Amino acid sequence: MFPWVNGFKWDAGHVIFLGAFYTVVMIVLATVVRALVRSRHHVRVEKVEAFRWKQDFHDLPARDRRCRHELNGEVDSRLCENGFDCRSCAKHPEFVQAAAARADLPKGELFGFPMPLDRLYHRGHTWVRKEKDGTLSVGLDELGARLIGKPERLDLPELGQHLNANATAWSAARNGATIRVLAPIEGTVLATGGPDQGWYLKLRPDGPQPDTRHLLRDGEAVRWMSRELDRLQLLATHGACPALADGGALVEDLGAALPKNEWAAVCGEMLLEP
Amino acid sequence: MDRSYIARGLERCTTRRFLMWLLPWTLLLAFGLYAAGLCLFKGLNQTNMDNRFAFGLWIFLDLTVIALGAGAFFTGFLVYILRMHELKAVINSAVVIGLVCYSGAVTVLMVDVGQPLRAWFTFWHPNVHSMLTEVTFCITCYLTVLAIEYLPLLLKNRRLRQVPSFLVFEFELHRVMYVLAGVGTFLSFFHQGSLGGLYGVLRGRPFAFREALGVWPSTFFLFVLSAAAVGPSFVLLTTWLVEKITGHQLVERTVMQKLGRLSGVLLIVYVLLKTIDTLVWMNRTVPGEGFSPQQFYGFEPFGVWILFAEIVVFGLLPAVVLLDARRRASQAWLLTAAGFACFGVALNRFVMTIQTLALPTLPFDRFLSYWPSWQEVGTFLAVVAYGVLVYSLSYRYLILFPQERDLKAR
């Protein structure tokens, strides 16, 4: 095993066999130590939320990772590879140009479902609205609000905390499960609200002109929401949303309408938490 | 009760039902541990092995289990090195199977060798010219690699990933998985090979002895190839079994067929090489040692039929079925062929272990028979129970089949 151990000889057998063994051990050890050191570093510089989203996005089923431009009809079939952050997507500007030429994007409300277009929508069912004072209001869209319903506990971020896009913005506990809601945009928390105020967070954006290219707007948001309602109908099997296509309406509180386990699974899927 | 530990969107039975499932396996494990304890504390007189019949049920089943567990290294090699992404659907399950198989085999070896407190002697004073030393080092290293590969699965548990350091460590481990897959392939190649090699170098046992290709006897390469061939088949069979027990579809049918095809390709190459090896052994090796091949097949029940069964019935036939796309598309054919392939490798390990030792080699030798004691059987049943328990817990609390949720939603 070692040169000083009885039985060791400096011959080809010992050198080749033990050399190969020590090489393997060193590779395995170095790999694990490297992973440990890098993990420690990432935890220290508070990159945990970025990793959480990377993992969550990677684990989302393909049907939940459709590119926004597929929903919009600009491309037949495309999976998002950028964690729904169109700002880092090379193809996004091309698709935007193509979309500008189209005039058939729907506007307004959906099945009696309010979709105010004064705000921008995130794929995790939150919205962002630029206020006159330069701050950003963040809230849950109508579907998100009906999904979560009345939470038993709300864990909002602390004032002054900086949020990154797609990091956990807040979490809501209900029916024995905790549902996390993604931040639609980066910014520093100035105030916290709740379901009764109609908004959850007031953020100070990172710059004077916050980059919102990754958020859905106008007709494409309506089209996306229509697809989300279809998805919800497929997921919820217990008749909480039985007849949207026939003019029926989504129940006000899905948390009360669905069995607990199914509700948690549906929330996870719709709010992009696999 | 344990719902918060189960990944969202996965359907699992109630805690009570799950505990009821675990109960008989736990009892079997307890019985097996008692049997193993007897062997460890009272010695190998608890077994029916002796100085003449030194390899018995344990070594035969160890070799089989290690060959079947090869799905872990081979699937890892295909996914992370050859980038066959569709096999990601079964890689997690393959890792758990590998971990169970290897840890179980190492535990049984520990009972077989005895004196576990002196196990470190093997590493401290290695005989570098022994195939068994190579096996010991490689299996220990590979078991460590498998444990590290299992770690990301574990850390991905819904509750554990709430701990920030676990979440990030899992991510970082996942990024270096190709390194571990490469190391695992290297180690598996050598220990699977050395397990075969240790029979091939038995010059005093002409039934097993084979001529060398380079420094290794031909059995070195045949063991590697046969293990790689049946690994995917065993992953396929276990996946189907879990589907049947749980009532959920876990992977796309195309993944099953892909596993079957991989098995088929490797199996046909193995059958070809095994046939050549047998012909060389019959016409050159055995006569060179002063024997005739018929001598080895004259002791019932080990007639020529066993050679035919090993190469044709459980080798060539499943290989042909698995290579035929039309037959592969039928689940009955696919599963039967995969089962035959796995049985074939088990038969090969049986022949190499039991038949080799049972046959007389010296004029005053007689044909020996051996039947395992209940302690030997009990010890191995403990490994089976342990495997079922680890796999069941992993299936319930970890994501073993990433396609499961998607398939359920369809």
C-alpha cells in the first residue's frame, strides 16, 4: 500500500496497480472536494436561489417549458432553454420582430377572467406594474390568486432584501403544503402587502430603466393565460374548473375545491415548482 | 404523514400501506441478519462449504448480482459519456440498483471471508498479482463512487433540498457526474473482468482455465461483455416490475425498447465471442492439458445441455429477439428476452463457480455435490430484503423516474 509497509516492493506490479488505484482515489476525492468547495462558495455569495431556479427549471416537464413565441404562434414548436429569461436568449429579438408584424394578437379579458394589460406577466403567475414614482408593484395574477386562495401563512421577504428574477419572492402555506412564488423581476423590497391590498411587493428596480423583455405583455399574455387555463383543466381532475370551454368559470378558491394533495401538486406545476 | 417528503405530483400509496409492504421484507432482513451473525460469530462451519468446495451459493450469487448491477455503470457511461439523453429516464433507478447490488455483494463477501475487523489487511498488504486484490480494490472504489452518485438523488428529496447547502451541493455534484461516470466505467471494466479472470487463471481447474489474451485470460473480457449486455436488460426488468407493483407507467416505451436493443447488440457480440472461446477451449486448451472436453460433461446433472442452454437458449435466442425491432415492440417478447438474457448470465456464473468446483480434476478426485445450508440461504435472502427495502424507500421519497410525472399527466 505504501513504500514503508511490509511487503511493498518497487516493482512494476506494485507501481502500476497502486499507481492506478491512487489515481482513481485522487480523481474521486478531487471531484468531491471541488464540488464541496464550490457549494460553500455559492452559499456564501447567496446564489442559492439562482441554483434553485436552475434546478427547478431543468426538472420542469417539457410541456411547462414551452417558449413564449410558440404560445404566440411565431414558431411551431420550441422549448425554452434560458429559464424563461428572454434577456439572455439570442433568438428572442428575431421573434419579437416577427410578432410586431402580426395584428391578430388577442386583447382584453378571457372567459370573464380579468387580465388587465397595464402590467407585465411572468410565467410563474406573477405580474409587475411600473408605478409613476418609479417603483415596481408585484402581485399574483388572477389564476395565481385563485390557485393559492386564502393562505394560512404568508412568508414575505424582509424590507431592504434584494430579489433576483426567478428567485423565491414569497411563500404561502396552506393545506399542510408550502407554495413558493417566483419573483418576476429583480429589485429591492421597499414594502410588502398581501392578498387584500391587491399587490404583494413594492420593489425599487436595480436601474432607472428596468429590463422587462422577459415578461409577457398585451395580447401574448392573454394567449398565454388561455393556454394556462387549458393546462389547469388537464391537471385538476376533481372538477374545480369543469366547463371553462362551455362558458363555465374557474372557482374562486382552488385550495378549498381540490383535495389537499392534488392542490399542492397543481400549485407546484402551475407556479413552476416541480 | 410523510407526504411532505414525497415529490410533488407523484402518486404514492398511503403510509400505512407502505409500512405493510415493508414489514415482510424487514422480517426477512432480520432473519437473514441472524443467519449472517451466526456465520460471523461461529465461523464458516455454519455453511456447507469446505476446503474443497470453497466457493458456494454466496460467490455464485455475488457474481450474478454484480453482473446484473452493471446496468449502473453501463447506463451511466451511455448517458454521461456517450450522451444518450433518452436513457436519463432510467439512470437514477440504475444507480439505486447498482448501489443495492454492489453493497449487498460486498456485505456477503464480508461474511464469506469472515473476520471483518481485519478487512483492512487486504488494502494495507495487497498482493498485486492476485485477481482478487484487483476485485477488492475496484469493488470498494466503485461502491464509493456509487454512493457519491446516489447522493444527488438523496439531496433532491423535497425536504432535504430546502436546506440551501444541500441544494447547491446536489447541483455541483450533478455537474461533475460525467467524471464519476467515467471513473465508474473504468473501475467496472476491471472488476467485472477480474471476476472472470480469477476463474480463467485456475490452471488446476481445466474446466475453467482459459488461455491468455495479453495478460488476461479470455474470461476477463467475456465477463465484462456479458455484464454490460445484461445490465440494461436488468434495468428494463426492474422498471417493468416496479410499474406492475405500483400501477404507474414510469418510462416511455421507447426507452424500454432502447434498453432492449442495447442488450441485444452486446449480447450477440458476447455469444459470438463465447462460442469462439468455447471452440478454442475444446480444441486447443483442454487437449493441451491432457483432457478431452467430453470428460467435463459426463457428470449429471451437468451434461452438454448446460452448455447449449447457456449459449443458445439464454444467449443467442434472446439476442435475436432483442435485435428484431418488431419483436421488441411487443412487451411480452421484450420482457421474456430480457429475462432470458439475465438468466443466461446467472447460469454462466453458476457454471463457472459451482460446476468448476464440482468436477474432479485429479485421478483420485470424485465428483462433488454441494447444497447450501439455511444460514447461507438466509444470508443471501437478507441481501434481497435489503435491496427491496432500499429500492422501495428510494422509489417513494426520491425521483427515480423523471418521466413519471409527465406520463401521469398525459
